[in-house]
Amino acid sequence: MPGGLGPIGVAVIFGVDELMDMGRTSVNVLGNCLATIVVARLEGEFDDEKARVFGTPEEVKRELAAGELALAEAATE
């Protein structure tokens, strides 16, 4: 073992690494989401109004009015 690191030390490192991996994954997903929004805004493709009502009953009303039955049905589930 390097530096006198016993089996208990290795187990502790693996346990801490598991938690750190979850944190790295969360930060990566958040960064990807934010980068997508930034690029969409720069390209003029981001719809602020649609984002504001996402996940609300207002979204279902808008989707039904636009004839998007599948999206409205999925939002109600």
C-alpha cells in the first residue's frame, strides 16, 4: 500500500469519493443546463414567457390552445 495506507484508509477514500462523485455530477448537470440557457439567449431562441409558465397549469392551457395534446397530457401526469 502506498504510504502505509491500510485497507481501512482505502475504504474511507472510496466512501468519500462516492460522495464527491455525486457532487461533481450535480455541478456538471447544472453547468450544462446554464450553458444551454446562455447560448439559447445569445441566439435569440430562449422564450422567457414559456420558461416562466413551465410546469404550471398555465402551461397546460397554452399547449391545449396550440393543439399540442401530447405535451398537455404529459404535463397533467
